[in-house]
Amino acid sequence: EAHQRMRALAKQRYGLTILDGWLPAGSQDNGLDVINLMSEIHKLAAQYSYSVHQQFLTQSINQQASKIHTVTLDHLAASIQIHGVGIINTAAAYSVPFLNQKLELIVKFLMHAGVRSIMLSDRQWLENRKKSGERGYTWSRAEETVRAIRALGGVADGTSFLDKLRHVITQIGNSLGYVRMVRNAGMRVIAKSLP
């Protein structure tokens, strides 16, 4: 109704004919909103799993809720249609500090004296294999490296350093997947608006 009044005012005062933008109502029943997801990117990255092939996020950690939430391109496209395409850049910008924080954790992990020593040892092992004509990183060497890293200990909650690294890498992937989905949903919205 407000958009109809604005169109009528534009026609009356300025002689402009504005086409109906076919904006949906202010509320939606299409799942989680892009703004809510964006403002809680840390929860999204920790509680959801991203499917790169099917382009959706599924809640993998259910916080005693009766439903498991999924976020699809359709949900995000409906949300972008409500809030406008300007939200796409904002969603990406919200993800950057989160990604920086997680990448700093990875750098700290790799700079840990014990981990660095193990990685340098593996590098030397690979160089020796290359000189002898052998190629690749063997399964037995990978198991040996995992045992060495696990022997370094873990974080305060009892999780090993390697498991914590896996969680951090998964969170980075989930947040990048979210940004990719927002971009694809935005392209879908724009494509539908073209004649």
C-alpha cells in the first residue's frame, strides 16, 4: 500500500510512471532472515554445515530446539527481495572480521613451536622422498604426524589441537559458503527482475 501511494505521488507531482516493483510483504515464512544470519555469523559457522554441491546450510548442532533449520538459496533470495540487494555487500562485510579472527587462530596454531617443528620435519621428509624419486605423502606418515600433534596436548576443554583446527577450518568454510549463497541468491533475485 505504501508503495502504491509513492507511485501515485510520483505520477501526480513529477509525471513519472513507476512500474510496480512486486515487493513481497514485510514478513516472510521462508525460514531464517539474511540479516539475522549475518549478525550472528559466528553461530551460523559453528552450528550449521554447508553443502557445496546442493547450496544449502543445515543445522548440525541442535540447541534443544524442536526443529532443525535449513537455509537455502530460496530463503536468502526471498530475504534479499525484502531488504534489497544492498544487503549482499553488508553480509560479506560482516563475514570479514569473523574470517580474520579464524585465520589468526590458524596462524597461531601453525606458529606454535611444537606444531612448527612437526611441519618442518614433514617438509624435510618430503624433500628427501623427492630426491630419492618417490612422490607423495604416505598414509603412514600422516598417521605419524597426527600422533605427534595429538601428543602436544590440547585446549582447556580437553579438545586436541588438531580437532580444534578442524573446527576452525569448518567454520571458515561455513562462513564462506554463506557468503557464496548470499551472492548466488542476489544474482537470482536480479535475474528474476530482468524483463
